[in-house]
Amino acid sequence: MIETQIAGIGLEGGLIQALSDADRRIAEGRLVRQAQSGDLFAFEQLYRENHRKVFALCMRLSSDAALAEELTQDVFVRAWQKLGSFRGESAFSSWLYPLTVNVALSERRSRRRRTSRFFATDDLTAFDRPPETRAPGPEAGFDLEKALASLPPGARAVFVLHDVEGYKHEEIAGLLDMAVGTSKAQLHRARKLLREALES
Amino acid sequence: MTCDEVDGRRDDYADGSLSEGEFQEVELHLSTCAACREQERRLRLILAEARALPRELSPSRDLWAGVAQRIEAGRRGRATWWLGLAAAAVLVGAVSVSLLRRSDPVPVSVSAPGPVTVPVSRVSLPREGTTLGAAEQEYERAANELLAALQDRRQSLSPQTLANVESNLAVIDQALTEVRAALGRDPGNKDLTRMLVSAHRKKVDTLRRVVRLSTSL
């Protein structure tokens, strides 16, 4: 009881979330300016506000909790290094999430190079899986997160960015350094595989 | 339009990006093809689930300490003039407390946090070797100083923010009361002692952050 209460307190979600919308915008702007001037405490507040969303995105892009935690840390270290380039014309999160995608997918690319497993983004047949590896289970028990984890990385990344995060194909193409047509093809592939996974 | 042609247009149809003519052709095909309607239904279900996924997930551990360490390491690696500033900006001070002996008064080992570059950070916390009783007094004194600072800045925070802060503080105070009562029944219990100090830390940490935040508004 006591432990539960204590654990329930804390600032993991960040204090800004407790503010009204108007206060939140002002507070975020000031925190960014303070962080840009080298104030690590202010940057910690920005971390507290955003790290769960960053972690969720890293988790879905990597499908590996331990790696997603490392990537989340990488994202905020990179954000600190590049904070000077943020001009405050958009919300901090709007600047941070493309950075997250870049960090997560750079890691995937470097890992791919290390393991010599290369999936050409235009060669979607490389993502085909044999029928026996398709996610089984009745539709009622369909778990999208698990089904996502079973997707080929490229198709998963496009699906997450387009259908979960709401990015447009043009934005995805820029983030993933691919043609718009490739992004659409990857999305088609991801959705098809998920429809198959939904099939009992 | 054939089933294959519909399959090639299924994503644009679902995303609402088909031309009016193609949209009508797909609609016509779906009205007569049960198999394609089923595929369409599955896609809609998947897209609805994707939109409903939680946008936030919690990592299994606090990742900030690692981030701060790497940032600090980067700062230390820069020019000499930058080193002094970096050292002064170590903000991730943590008060770690462990019960040493089951004796009265109970000694606790406390490592003080690093300096924080805001006025509220001048509030000092218990030093190493402080007894539990003395440590509690120090935490309470620190909390009172921060509460006074917060009182001075109340006007900079919205009523909603203040209500949330006060609600959190009430929970911490209730926890402190319950742990103290439990310690009264079981003096020297290490777990309870850690919980008591942890609750004090959370209170001071919460107040410190709120006061700091209020100065940024």
C-alpha cells in the first residue's frame, strides 16, 4: 500500500503535463531556451515530458525493449547535441520525433551492415515469409503489437510511421531516404502481412 | 475492375486518396465481391487498432541518468573553459540512503546531491552519517524552505497545476505518516527506513522541480 503510493508519485511523466495548455506552451519554450544555454536541469524536464513517446516509437521501430531503451538514450543525447538547431517554430516534440526516427533507423542500418543482412528497399520479395511463420490466432485475440514485431523491419517502419504516427508518404520517404513509391509499396506489404496475420 | 486491381488500390481507397472515378469503381466491385469486402474489413480493423495503440510506453528503468552521464562526458571532452561550467551543471544528484545498524538512533548514510544552478538548490540536504532522526529533520527543513519558495511563486502557476502539485504532496505526506507509524511498530526495519527516506526525497525533489518550473513561467 505504502510502496504503491510512493511509486505512484514522481515525475516520470513530467511536470509540464500537469500544466494548462497555455502554461505548457510557455513552459516548454522557456525550458528549450534554458536548455539551449546549457541548462541540463531544463533539458531533463524536456526529457521527462517526451521520453515515453520517444521510447514507444523506438520500441515499435526496433521490436526490442533493451535496444529501444538504448535508442531512447541515444535520441536525447543527440537532441542535446543538436538543440541549437531547434528554432522553436514548432513544438519540441515535432522536432524530436523525426530525430527519433533517424536515430532508430540509423541503428538498424548499422546493425544490418554489421550482420551483413541487407534488405533492398525496392526488393519487397526479400520480406516474404513462409506461411508457417505467419502469426496464428483467432481475430478476437489479434495483438497488433506482436504482429508488428513480426513484420520485416522496412515494412514495419513504414507502417508505424504512416498508420500509427500519422506521417505522410512524402515525409516517410524523406526520413527513410527512399522513394515515395517505395514507401507506398512497403506500406502495402505491411498491411497485407497484417491482414494475413489477422486471418485465423 | 478485377480483384487484383482492387488490391492494388486498396491502400489509397482506405486512405481516401483515390480519384472520384476510381473510388466509385472500387465501391462497385466491393458491392459485388465478398472476398474483397472481407479484406477491406480486415484492413479497416487493423487501421483502427493502429490508431488506438498507446502513444506512450514506459521503459523498464529510468534512462535519464545514462543520458545525463553521456552529456556530461561530452561536455568534459570539450575545451578547458567549458569544463568548469560542466562541473557546475551536474544536476543529477541523487540522495542514496542506507540503514547501517539497527540501533537507536539509527545512523543513515547519505550522499549529498551535486549543486543545482537555481536558487532553490541552495536548500541543503542531510550529510553522510546523519542519523535517521536528524535526516528527517533536515528533509523537513528543506521541504519547508521549498514550500515557502513555492508560496512566493504561486501566482505564476495555474490553479490546475497547483491542485495537481498539492494532490501529489498530500499523497507523499500520507505515505510519510504511514511509514513512520510502521517504523514505530518495527524500529530499525531497513526497508521501512529506506521507504521513509525515499518519500522524503520525493517530496523535496517534487518541490524543487515545481519551484524551478514556476521560475520559468
